[in-house]
Amino acid sequence: MARSTRWRTVLLGLISLTLAACSSGTPVGGAPAAGATAAGGAAAVATSAAPAANSAAAAAATAAPTVASAAATVAPTVASAAAAAAPTVAAAANTAVAALTNSDVGVTKDTILLGGTIALSGPAAAYGTIARAADAYLHYVNDNGGIYGRQISYKYLDDAYNPAQTVPLTKQQVEQDQVFLMYGGLGTQSQTSVRDYLNSKKVPQVFVATGATTFAAEFEKYPYTFGWQPVYQGESLIYAQYILKNAPNAKIGVIYQNDDYGQDYLDGLTKGLGNKAAEMIVDKESNDVGAPDLSSQILKLKNSGADTFFVFETPSPAIKAIVAAFQAGWQPAIYLNAVSGPVPYLQAAQKAAGDPAAVNGITSVLYLKDSIDPAQANDPGIQLFKQVMAKYYPEGKVDDNFNVYGMGTAYSLVDVLKKAGPNLTRAGVLDALNNLNETDNPFVYPGIPVKNSPTDHYTITQEYLAKYDPTLNNYKSISQPIDVRGLIKFP
Amino acid sequence: MRSPLTRWLPVAALLIALALPFALSGFQTLELAYALIFAIAILGLNILTGFSGQISLGHGAFLAIGAFTTAIGVQRLHLPYLATIPIAALLCGLLGWVIGAGAGRLEGIYLGLATFALGVATPDLLKKQTSLTGGVKGISLPPVTSPIAALSDDQYFYLLCLAIGGGLFVLAANMLGDRTGRAWRAVRDGELAAAAFGVNVGYYKTLAFALSAALAGVAGSLYGLATAFVSTDAFPFQLSIALLVGAVVGGIGSIGGALVGGLLTEFLPIYAQQMLLPINKQLANAAPGAVQGVLLLVVLGLARGGVAGLVGDAYYRLIRANRTTTEGVTDGEINTLAYRPSRPD
């Protein structure tokens, strides 16, 4: 009895301490993860900027002819960024006075505070690495002089993919932490849940990590909200254009995830095929998120006589669908949406099916460079990616293409913050976002612009079609970039 | 037995609760409102598990139904949002009665499994009714605005939750101290014995299920209003588990425990994660789930009465210690004499 009493007393103490910590209301550990970088900023410019420029130049020199054009566009950017860094720091002293008078919430003369929410735990925790990679790139930018001498601090919080957690966390960042803007928020429902709030507070909601068409389409109603990646409907329009041109007699069977994501894809395909849709789509089957087995849907699709198979799924069910089709002896032309398209997923499907024929010739679209493609190993963008990963996010996986995505959006963000000028304001950022026109994003394939205009917010609208070749463990492009800008209809 | 603790603690808690929104920032007030909402849901679980001895692994389902009732009421039927709260309670209560009447025939693990199925299936079922629930796109609600100029929107909403929650807590406390509460406890401790004393076991079990579902419906309705956006992703199966863990850690079978459980459910995952983030990112990722698990193990192993039980124990020990020292009783005797079981009955 005495023993258990002592335990109870200790425990009581511990729990009351915990309660005290909670009820005090201060976010004890809420200090921005990036906060530590501010100190070393200027000193690091001299040391770390130089190797960055050198390696980029070296990469450009050794790059294969096919990527040389890309190298030509990217290398100067990196080099000039590095070269420009030193004068910027010096100039910051002059511009600082002006910046102080005109800058906005979350901006001081030497810091910019950004907020964001993403799933770091819960069912979608695999996406969390996007924010980590973006943060790594922002650290790299900080170490190369920051933006007009200001160091970026990116504070991202875990909403576990649950809108009911996104709302209070977003309010915390806007009202308590006083962030300049919200960046990289992930999840369609989560970001929808704070879109009204952020727009009413006039806080930019920048580069939401979702392809839901609404975020790009409803910019007149939500002028502070911006997407980045190609919208799902845009991607299926690209497939539709390709099919109409190259396989006009295809009989299409579709499997799609029964949520906004799958339905958005299906909508795009149906609209893209226009008045031929009813004739060409012979069957469509859906499955719920997390469905353990898709074989009954696959059998129905096979028996419908379809010779072309569209898979609009998240990676895990996509793999199941491909394997099930192969095991059912069905050999259609397979089109796989970009979310499930990365090579590791196809390798997993090949392994599960036990035969490379299961994945041979699968068609998907590409716009982001690929960190594991041996042919791109010397690409300066991928080299920069690997360099940033090694130095600022060593525990991250280089072969996870979500990291390339994170850095791609971070590059555009830095671009926008630079264009907004030394007197950094939310209005200036909106202006820069509305007129974003980037042709040199090193993480996006050359020739694909990252572009907005005041009347069009579909940011990335071009993608290549590519066919998977299991002998190369990679895709080979089969088309020029197809552009669907101006063709996406909403709702 | 109205000891000074049971008399003054609620009053003190209420005073602090009234003062808090004026001392905290807007978002912190909103977080506290979420904690109150969880406390209401946990109060329901407490009645169900702590007092009538049944278990529910699927109370998130009733929260979801409550939230969608409010969303549909406000957005499609243009009802004032306050009117949707009792409708949500009634609807969930009825549903709880029907489910409870069926599930009441199940015992222990089987009831757990049946409610588990309910918790897992409900969000998907709601998702299918696209025309009614907005399907995967969810339903946006206009934010609750304060009709009183002196109060901000967040302060008003928090005080609304406090008023509703306070009322429900008083109601529950009265009920549990009354014949209904005694009947539930009798059923919990031995159905045969309870029946022998003339307690209608089936009726009281069903009543507990219906009431706890109604409370969850109120909580869900407020949860939807707090988020101003109702969608199925907000009611994952983990929510049901988090509520049950909150109930157990707070103190199952104790009214005050529900309040503690609400606070823990809201704040512990967030702050555990934010505290661990500078130390280790991977650890921080696992924090919300891990903290729940560890606390549950600790409570089950060392303090069955949860936080509320511990506070009660400590308090009684303190009084006894003061009293007995004047009467000249030794420490060892205090330990054997003064020990009270954590369950307050």
C-alpha cells in the first residue's frame, strides 16, 4: 500500500505539472524550427554560397546534351543568386529603413515569418516531408543571404489531415504568431476549412498543396488563395486531348477513388472527351478510400470490353488496381494519374505482380523532375536538390519525390517574395503572385512555366505524357508538353 | 457527503472559466471552446462507460451526425444555428436509443465491436449522401458572430459552449446523484443483482446509450460551428478513440473527470508535439498517438480513477492526515485507514 501511495503521489505531481503547462496557454515549444538560422546568415554567405555556385556550374558543364538546355537556364540562376547574395546583404542596411516603415505583419527588418499546416501524423503523415523539404530549401536560401537580407522562418504545424485541427492552428498562426502569410497548407478539406477565414483576414494562402480545381478556379471569390501544382481536372484534360488525337476509337474503363480527388479527375476526363465521352467511356467503377480489395471492380471493367484503363487513385489502391488487372489477364493500355505515377510505386506494382509486363507501357504525366532517374542525375536542379537535402534535411529520403515537390513550391515562394521587393507587404506579394511568370524553376521540367495572370490562377498547366519502361526503371516522354491553359471549366 | 471540495471546486472552476476568455487571445479561447466541446462528449461517454458499464468505440459517429445536423439545418433549411443544437441532441438521442436497444443485448467485447463498426462506417455512409451532406466537399458554415458588441466572436462562442456545457454538467450531476444514477451503478456492478432489486436493466442501459449519444450530438453540433466547416475528414475513427482515452485518463465515472478529459484531449496532443519538435522531429510526429497510449497505460496500471480520482484521493488523504494528527493516529494507520477507492461511489 505504501509503495503504491508513493507512486500515486509522484504521478499526481507529474500530471498536475502537465496540466499547469497546458493551462498556462503559452505554446511552450512553439518556437519556429527555423529560428536558429538567423544568427549565422551573413557569415554563411561567404562560405556556403561559393560551393553552391561551383557545383552548379560544374553540373552544367558535365550535363548530357539533352539536359544541357535546362542546365543553361538553371545554372545562371543559382550562380547569380549566390553572386547577388553578398551585395544584397550590404544593400540591406540601406533598404532596411525603408522596409521598416512599409513592411507588413510578420516582417521585420531581418526576418519574415511564414506559417503553414500539414499532416505530420495521422493517415496522411507521408505528406509531411513536403514541408520539411520546403523548409530545407528556405534554410538554404537563408544561408545564401535570405531575401533582401531578411531570413525566412517557416513554422509549420501538424493538423493530422483533419480540418477541425486546421482551423484552430491556422488561427493560432495568424492571430498569435502573426505570420506574414500561410504557405504550403495541405489537404483539400483542410484548406477549404480555412479559406474563408484567411481571405476575410486578408492573409495570403499561398501554394496550397492540393490539386483540387476549386483553389485555382475560384480566385475571384478568394483572391488571397493560390495553388501551385497542375489541377486534377487539368491533368485529365491532357489525357483526353492525347486520347482523342492518338486513339480516337478507344473504349475506356475508369476506376476512381470515390472522393473529391477521384471525382475531380473523372470530371476532367468526361469534359475533355466532350460529346464523345458517353460513347468512349464504356464503364466506370469506384472504390472507397482504404478499400482492401479492388478485384471485383477490375473484373467488371474487364468484362465491359474496355481496351483502355484509367486509374484515378492514390498510390496504394493504384498499385492494387494494376496488379489486379494483370492477374485477371486483362491487358489494356493503362493511364495512371500523376499522384500515383512515381517510379517507386510502379516498381512496387511490378514486384507484387511478379512480372514487368504488369507495368510495361503505363502512361502518366510528368512536370516535376525525378530525383531517382539516373538520366537526370547530372541535372543541375536535381543536383541542387540533393545538395540541399544532404545539408539541411539529411534524415529525409532523396528518392521521395514529395521532397522535389516541396522544394519546387519553395523556389516559387522565394521568387514571389523577391519580386514583392524590399518593402515587403501582403499587397506586394499578391501582386507578385498574380503576375508570377517563372520559366526557370530548377525542380520543374524545362519548358513548363509556373505562371499566373490576374485573370488566370492555374499556375502549372503543362505536362508531358510519358510511358513507363521497366527495363529502364523509368518513364520515356512520348509527347511535347501539352498545355490546357484556358480549357479548364469549373464547376 | 458534501465536502468543501465538492462544494467549492465547481464554483471556483466556473469563475476561472468565466474569466479565461478575457485573459487569453482569440485562438486560445477557441482552443478552450474545443476543450469544452470534447468535455461534453466525454461526459456522455462517462455516463455510458463509467456509470452504466457499457462501452462505445464509436462515439465519433454521433459527433459527426450532430455536426451534419447543424450544417444541413443552417445551410439548407436556413434555421438559426442555436435551434439546430437541440435538434442535433434529439436526433442523436433517438438514434442512440435505437442503437442502444439493439446493442444493449450485446455485452463487453461484442458491444465494443458493434460500436467500433458504427464509428468506422458512419463517416463513409455520410460521404455517400452527396446531395445531403455535400459528400466529400463538405459544407461550409457562416462563422458564429457575436451579437454582443463587448464580446469578440471567439469569446462569445466560448461562453456559449460554457453555458451549454455547464448546464449539461449540472443536469448530469443531478441525474447521477438521483435514482437514475443509482440504477445505472447497480446495473454496472451486477446486472442480476440489479434486476433482483427491481431495476429494469434493459431500459436503463438503453437510456444511458441514448443520453450519451444526445450529449455527443450536442458536442458534434458545437464542433461543426467552431470549425465553421463540416466534412467527413473531421471525424476519423481516431476521434472516437481519443474521446475514450480522454474519458479514461480524465477519470471514468467522475463528472469532473470529463472536464479534465476534455482539456487533455484538446491540449495534450498539440503541446506534446510542439514541445518535442525542437528535440526530435520523428518523435514529435508520433507524439499525439504515443502520448495517448502512454497515458492510458499509466492510468490503467497505476491510477484507475484517472486524474480526477488522483485529485480526489490526494484531497481525502490530506483531510484525513490533518484530522488524524490531532487525534494522535500514526502515519501507518493513516495509510490503512484513510485509503478510499478511486471510484467515487
